[in-house]
Amino acid sequence: MKSFIRWSITLGLVGSSILTSWLGSTLDVLALTPEQIVQKLNRIPVYTIGNSKEILLSDNNNKKVFVTYLSHQDAKQVVDEIIEKDPERQVEVITLPLGKVYELLKEKEKSQSQEPPDLFTFIPIKDQLPSALSILKQENPKVEEFPGIPLFYGMVTVNNQQTFLSVKEGKNSLTPFYFEKESLQQLIENIKKQQPELASSIEVKVTPLGGIVSAFESDDQKQEDFVESVVLVPSQESAKRLMQIMQSQEQVNQGQSDK
């Protein structure tokens, strides 16, 4: 994981950053330091489209938009469509850490740069949206679409009190938020086998990624223990991509050390 966190790419046209309301307002006092926030977000690889020289920016009402995908497959589909229309076009899927996106956003907020991109758009994992919307409709039947990137998590009722579903790692208690429902469901099934008395009290919930990042930035000291425990869990597809990146880096590093 450390090698991935250190990994970065040249963003070409991105310049210093992005303009978007994705993460809400900036607060003077953070529950986590900027470095801690970046470290948490760096667990998640995201995807955009470009080549070795620059990022491909989309046009939307004369605004330059940097489009980022949560699914490599979705990004690859767009690349295939571009090449089908123009076989000579040199484009590919580029992988970068979500923490890098966050840093670019913060830089844009500080500098108020007028350089492109003007906007930044996230494309959720498409096959997760129906599940997210279905869960959200249980609380608000009038909602028509999910507002942002869905994160799935569990709530459990113990002694008539609801709390976040957490897991133990050594002495630490971690609160996982998943980018795909299936991975959370697998965790819940494992817990039910180990603690069947909890089976009927576990509920699957969903929240936008932006809400979690806002909690990272909150100055509410009551949330401090919670945000420190939060772990973002990538989709299985992204987890495999992450392992491939790490293995490739290890091979490169090994080759350099052998010289």
C-alpha cells in the first residue's frame, strides 16, 4: 500500500487543480489533517482518459471538464468508443489515486485559478447505482437519482442502540465503507455466521462519498473517533488493478536495484 500512496502521475493539462462543489466547504479546523485525508483517499484508484502528454478534457457549455471514473471498465469503454470513431487517436485509461484528486481540488480552492479544467465530474460505478437508489428510496421514496458516488456501509442494533458496523484489526476498530454493495454483503454474511444473534439487526445503508469526505474535514470533535476509524474499501475490480500496479512497481524497483 505504501508504494501506491507514493505513486503519482504527470497530469499534463490539469494544471494546479479543479473547481467543484463535490466535497463541500473548507473548514479551518479539520477532524483529520490534510495528509491523513489524502492517505485515506489514496486507498482508492480512480480512472481518467488521456495519453502520455495530457489528460483529455470534455466540453460542457464551454466549460472544460476533467472526467473521472470509479470503474476502469467504464473508462475503457469510453476509450474504445473514441478509438472506434478515430483510429489514429492516441488515448488510454490513466489510473491515479483519489487522494491526488483531493489535493488538486484543495489547490484550486486556494488559488481560484481560471485555468482549465473548470469543472470536475465523477462517474459512479454504473451497476452500483440501482442498489444505492433502492436503499435510499427506503428512507425517501421521492428521490429519483442517487446524489453522487455511493458508499455502502452497515448499521447494527445492540441493546436498542444503533451503531456503525465495524471490524477489528488488532487493537483497532475499523468502520468500512464499500464502493460496491456485494463486498459489504459478504462481510455481513461472515459476521452472521460468527455472531448469528446479530443477523436480524444488521442493515445495509448508503451515503454519498462527498458526505464522508466532509466528515473528514469537519471540526466536530464528537466525530473524531469515527472519522479516524473509517476505511474506504475499493471495488473488487479496483482492488485487482491496485495489486497489478503494485506488482509492476515492485518489478521496476527490482530491475533498478539489480543494475
